Amino acid sequence: MKFLPYWHDSTPAFGGAASGPVGGDYDVAVIGAGFTGLGAARKLAMEGKSVIVLEARHVGAGASGRNGGHLNNGLAHSYLAAMRQFGPEKARALYHAFDAGIETLIRIIDEEGIDCNFRRSGKLKLASKPGHMDAMRRNFEAVNREADPETEWLERDVLHDEVRSDSFHAGMLQRRSAMMHMGRFVVGLADAAVRHGAVVHEGATVTTRQKQGAGWRLTTTKGKVTAGQVLLATGAYTDDAFPWFRRRIVPVGSFIIATRPLTETEIAASVPGDRTFVNSMNIGNYFRLTPDRRLIWGGRARFSARSDQRSDSKSGAVLRASLAATLPQLADVGIDYCWGGMVDMTADRFPRAGQADGLWYSMGYSGHGAQIATHMGEIMADRIMGHERQNPWQDLPWQAVPLHTGKPWFLPVVGLYYQLKDKIS
């Protein structure tokens, strides 16, 4: 079993990184070479701006290369709760922002010829307990009526054609959801940014920043650079150089295993629907097939802010047990990959984007970012250039998490709380 992301291991390494030290003067410096940062860099370069991307590790090293491979449209939240909080018009706009994110991915994949196995698979949200069905059904009715008439409610007898498990009692199908090979997309996006003129440095951690005239001077582990504007796109991997953001982002571990390639007979006996699937538990699971027919099975597993081989191995054992409980026909299948990564959670689990502490930023996707991060990168690029562009998260206040300075000491308590909710719900 390999303790590294399947997306990394099955993607050729990015070959367009700049050699030599970091230096020079740029219109924009982008910190972070994931979907957000690279989406912004590509857009800025296409508009003739000089742009440098500073990545602490390698392209796609963070959440963009460590996720479950889902591109799920719509809100991760209850739509009814969003209507109560924001009103019908704003809730609808937020829902459709994720639809727009997927459309942006389709456009870029087509424009740049990125081979990343993109497919509109549909997402199936599965009710894990009979007690979950009523709330899910009411949420479905609101979504179907107010925002997405293509959604469909599936009763238990129909679910058998989608997923062969006795664990689920009904489901909500969102047809606009999709999937792709995350590693191939992020490397393809980096290649595209470089082709259009962006400079990408790997292994260039930003350690300090200083105001210099109307812009910034950034010190990195590979040298110093000046830029008129800075976009912070580091999410859960935001470090101590940016304490304002660290106090507002809670890094939470999300862990994943991937099986050996399944036979078509095994797929027909387990997940014949070939969609992205997610269950309704608070500490839930999400799963899908890869292009080479492995089953990716992920979830919180443990409430930890660590992802290393020891932590990932412990979480992998928890995930294997939940896979076997849900799909016992795959209980003995070999596991080829086990990995983890950090999710950039906000207190209310809505993203944030705009300007703060002298920087542009977009982050806080809260486990729902793969489908919208590239889109938000383009939106922030337009805002940096002074173009009129609607930012769906512009008006959301963003207070610091009380008693949080960057290391989420409270996660075990949060985990116990959600475990209790899952037991009694």
C-alpha cells in the first residue's frame, strides 16, 4: 500500500517550474499552486499581466491533489437553512455559484485541451438512517423548486440500481455534478498558466512580507520578489506568515483510501451507478470510481489536524472498516493507496474571498472546493485587474474563531460532539 495520493502517483510531474532563485518585479504574486492560485495565474497571464506563482511544495501538493475527486454542484449546506439565513435570492445565487464553477472547469478543459477524464456523473446524496429521510426530502423539494429542477428524489427500491448496499434508505440525485482526475487537471492547469506567460516556482515558501510603496516585497526560501498585488490561495496550508487568515481557517484532516482496480463484475455488484456518492452522516463517507476503476473511499475518519503516514494509516483502518460495513461484498478487496490532507474549514462552512490584511484572497471552501476553486481564481484575477465581476462571498462577514490561533486544539471535542449526533440522530 502506498501512502501518497492516487492523484499524484498517476499523474506525470509538472515540468514547467522555473529554475534558479526567486526574483524580479511582477504585477501580481500568487501564493499557492492549487486550483485557485493557478486559475488566477492563467487568467492574469492571458490578460497580459506579469505574474509569479510561489508554491511551498509542488503543484497540486495541497487540497487540490489530496481530495476525493468530486465536483459536486450546489451547496454542501441545507438549502432550506441557506434560505432562512440569506433569503431566497441569495441562497439561489450561492447554489448557482457552484454550477458556474463546474462550467468554468469545462471551458478551461476545452480551451487548454487538458486530458483529465472529466465526466458529468451526477451526485447521489444518500440517507444513512430512516430518521434522515424527512429532512433530506424537504431539502430536495426546496432545491428542486427554487434552484435546480434537474434534481431527482430516489426511493430505496430504485437505489439498488445505483449502489448495492442495505445501508441507505433514499437519495437525492443532482445531475449537474461531475468528476475528473484531479492530478491531471491541476498539472494541466499549471502547464496552461506557464504557456500564457506565468512563472511558477516550486519549493518557494513565503516566510515574510513587507509593504514596499504601493505593493509588497515577499521573502521566500528561494529568494525575494516584489509585486504590486498579492493573492493568497493557500487554504488549510496557510502558515504563520499570515496570522490574520490562520485565525479564521480551521484545518481539518480528511482521509482517503483507494482499492486495487475492480473488475466490471465487482463494480456491478457494488456501485453500478458510477456516480459521486456521499452519505448523510455528520462523520460521513464519500466515494467514487477512478478512471482505472478503483473505488476511492474517503471521510473525516478521525478529527485530526495532522496528515502524515502514521495518522493516515490510523485513519485508513477506520475507512476500511466503514467500507466493509457499507459494501461487505468489497470487504476483502486490496487497498493500494492511503492518504490524507487538510480541509480549510470556516466556522459556518461557507467560503470567503475578497481583500483583507492588505492581500487578495480566496479560501475556506470547507471540503467543497474542487468544483469552485478554479472559478474563484478567475473571479479574483478579474477583481485584481479592476474588472467588474460578481464575487458570491463578498458580503459575508468573517470573524476569527474564538481562542484559535492556527492550531485547532479543540478538534477532538468537536469530533466527539459529531459522533454523539450521529448516534442519536
